[in-house]
Amino acid sequence: MPQPYIFSDLKAPKNFRLLTILPGIYNEPLQCTIFECQLQDSSSYEALSYAWGASGAPDEHRPTISLNKQEFIISSTLEQALRRLRRLDTERVMWIDRVCINQDNINERNTQVTIMPDIYRGAVRVIAWIGERSDDSDRALSFLKEMAMHHKYTMRHWWRNGVRLGSDTSSECGEGTRADYTNEADDVSSSGFADDVPQPRLSAFEKKEMKDMSWSDIWKKIQHNQTQQGHILTGCPVLYDCSYIPFFKNSRQPDWEAVDNLLARLWWSRTWVVQEIWLAKDAILLCGDSSLKWKTFTKAMEYQEAWDDMGCLVRGTKRWEIWSTLKSRYGLAIHISQKRLLGSRLSDILWNTWDRDVTDPRDKVFAILGLVGESYNATLPNIDYSKSTEQVYQEVASLIITKENSLDILLAASGLASGGKLPSWVPDWRRRANEYRPALFINASLMRIQCYHSGSANAVYFHGHGYSASGAMEPQVIFHDNLTVLQVRAVVFDTIAEVSTDFDGGLSAANITEHAQTLIRNSHTSGALSSKSAISDGELTKVLTAGSFIHNRSLRNANMVIENVMKLRRFFITNGGHLAIGPSRVQVGDVISIIAGCNFPMVLRAVGSYFNLVGEAYIQNHMTGEILEHYPVESASWVDICIT
């Protein structure tokens, strides 16, 4: 009976192991060898990207491979991958984390995870194993290839910065093929989609929406925005003039459902796959014995400028019933396909990978350190699995504040949901981004010129959330008590007097508006708003949409925006007569503050001489530095407060 494989210590920190899969037919026992090599002198190898799968089964029920003629336990997911990867007559050299790293040796894990970015960069190819084939997986791959071929065809005559946009797709798509959509009876405007969905055909730019900018200024803005990076991307979603219109026919619904199922596989939601794919020289998707080149998949997914409108187009189809799930699913796939944040700020990458999964919660940080820009290199935290999750999260939050000279990381803070496990100002990356906190306020009207054309999210995009509550003030920060207390400079200028009911039981725009109007009437009666003139419906809508710009030709109307903005939020009125919205956990007596270096008003709750952070708020006329008109920087109202 074979003895269990026992790892030998690596001879040098930059050394790593490679696995050789010996040839054989599919059902034969898996025979492998493993050897050590130097990172800079390694032979040609491929790297595997896969979802580890469940590890709770007893060892005797888990598959094994022969490793240097000894027994090594693996997961069923890895066993499937190895059987598909094994060649009939030649060896295959690969790097696979589960086999090539001694997972039980913390010191080795620390050093090997540190050099993993170099390992993936050095591989000739990364193979993304997404699982065995299903009844519709081949259909999904064929549909993705068809979309890529069509998009390549449409891009062949598009140029940007001297590069032809349709020339970077692999030979898998050939010259590209244009999909036919001349059958009007089956077009996206047919019944089966919303009958009242407008189908405007807009010119490339509508001059009236450019706020009197000259064409020279517009072009400079486009060129500048292409160089920017940030975790918030705002293009103008326009399916009307999108090259993918042929694929939104009723007859293509089975194809989309096949893609829905393909993107539901575990691989797409893992945090580690972002590094594994973004750093790859070349990559392919492998599903059973079928494959798709990553370049082809990327080209197929370039419809992000239409993404917000797709929800309107699937109304009336059975996919609408699971649209919230599909939005998350496709969001992950579009994100990894675009590779937009490689080399950007640590906070941006953490935001964008927040809803991905890890086995070890510390990997929410460790898995993305290799993607951060060079300006961070000297200050990135060491990968150390001996630290607790809380310690890792506190250290990375303090690093972001110090390095990026901003307190906007407070927008991701765990707040009152931390339960004392983390300081309220530290984000808890273990939980889903919107599991207990509302989606981030974004005011697109302050961030973009309006641009209507296919590919607008690639050509013109703006980063940031569009607000600047503290003006140009820089943060003044001191950390106390081993990173558990954050001292900041702030002005506490108001207190919450009235709070609406929780809307989650009936999240409709009509219900939300009615509750807000009732609260306003009661406040007029009680005197809180006695000095205010009547509040118009337009003013209230402005608050409930967080100041959002809603174009009159958009498929989204004000009611849709209200329902989206007000998820996990409440409407409230302050003692100073301000109308505002904030997290659902706000209560009467909470205070409103502007913190230097933070672009949102923040709701705080006093706990003795300290404060807990509740969350960010939208307060009309206090979102773009107006506080400095009432409380100048040198004013005595700006004081040091401590948040725990």
C-alpha cells in the first residue's frame, strides 16, 4: 500500500514545485511526479485555475493521485481537472496550488502565496477549469463564440489610439462574422420584452447634453478618462446603438439561459481567479473536453455599456424572476473579463472583488495584493497566515487611509454590523458588499458628459462617486490602541429628529414616497420644519434618488432609481430641517458629521466619549463642500473625534 506523500522543505524562498502529469487514458489511475525548481530558471509550464470545492469529506472518501509513487489526497474537483488535462502520450508540466504548496506549512504558504503573481506571469498558459460538461454547456460556449465573432466584425473598422479594435481577438474567431437581425418579427422590440421600451436611434453625441463643451474639449476629456482607474465605472448604458442587439431576440433566450448556467459555476465567484487570469500571458476556459480561448470570452462580454438596460429587456421573460441573481453573476464575469483595475489602488481592487468567495477570509486581502499598482510595492502588507482575520483587515484599512490619503474607505465600513468583532470604521470583507449595508451612492450627473454610442463605457468613463462633502480638505488621522480607534478631524453639525419606517417590507417607489411625505407633514406639525416652505415633489424625488441624473430617454425612470437607492435605507429629517437618507440602522439622536478627507456626510452614534460609525448619508445641499461655507477650516467647530 502506498505511503502518504510528505513534502520536503523548499531549498530557497523563491523556489517552487512543478507537477508532471504522466500520460494515460481518462479512467486510468492518475500518476504524477513533482520536482523543485527556481522561479527564474523554471522550465516551460502551465498553471491551473480552479475552484477547490468542498474539503469536508473524510480522507478515505476523497480521491488520490500517485505523487512520486506515494499517495496524495485531492478534491473531486481537482481529480476531474487532472483527468481532462492528462494527455494520451506525452507528459504535461503544470503548477497547481493544492499540490505544489505544502498547505500545512504556514511559513511556506506565506512565501509561496507571495510569489504566486510571478508564478502565474511565468506560465505559458493558464487553464481555467470550470467543471465537467452539462447538457447546455457546449451551447453556452458556442453562443459566446458567436457573440465574439460578431463583435470582432463590427470592430474591424474602429480605431483607437492607432490600434484597430477588432484585431486583437484570437484566430478562434477568424475574420469575424456579422449576426443577422433583419427579421423584425423577432427583434428586441417584439412582444415578450416590455412593449413600452423605447428604441431610440441616437447620434454618436448629442450636443445639447455636452453642456456647451467644444469638440476639442470633449476629445481631451475622452483621452484623459481612458487613463483613469477606479473601482466605480460609469459609462452611459445604451443598448439602443449596441452591436449586440442581434443577440437580444426572443429566439436567443435558450442561448442566454445556457450562459446563465455556465456563469453559475463556482469558478466565476472565486477571489483567486482574478489574479490567476489577469496576470496570465494566455488563458483558456476548459469545460469538460470543450474549450474557449479567454480572448474570445473577453470579446463576447464587451457589452457592459448596455448592462443597466438589459434588466428592462428581460422583463416578461422567465429570466426576469431571477434577475437580481443574474445581475450579480454577470457582473462578476464582466468584471474579470475587462481587466480594468490591474495595477490600480488597493482600495479599488478590494471594492471590486468584495463579492467574490474565498475559503480563508484572510485571502480577501492576500489574493489581490499581486494586482496592486507599483506605487504600493514598498508598503504592501506581508502575507502572514499566522495573523487573525481581524488583524489583517484592520492593518489593510489603516494602510489604505494612510497611503491613499483619503477616508472614503469608511464607505465600506462594517459599521454597527461588526458586532464588536471589528472596529466600526473597518470594512468586513468577509460579508457580501450589500448583505447588511446599502449600495454606494453614485451621482453620475456630476461625473460624466453624456455620450451615446456603442462602446461608450470603453471610450468615455468616469471614476469616483461624484460627491465631495468635505471639499478639498485632507484627512487628519491618528490611530490608537493597536488600530482599534480612529481619530479624525470633523464637524458634527446636526442630529436626527425623525426617521421613517423600514421600507424592506414594501420597497416600492409609491410606498417610499408616501412614508416620506407623511414624515414631512408630521414634522411640519411638530415644528421641526415650521420655518421651511412647502417641499415640492421634485425636491423630495431629488433626495430619494440621491440627486441622480435621470435622462428622459433612459430606460430607467425615477421610480426605478428610488427603489434601487432606498434598499436598506431610510428617509430622515434632522433637527436643523435637513431632508436626508441614510442606512436602515439610523435612529433618532444619531449625529450627522462631515469628516475631513471623506466625501460623504457620515452618521455617527455616540458611545460615551467615542462614536460608532453608522454609515454614509445623502443630505441635500451638503454633498459638494457646502459645509465649508458655514464652518470654515479654521472654525472651532472642526474638532478631533474618535471612532471605535
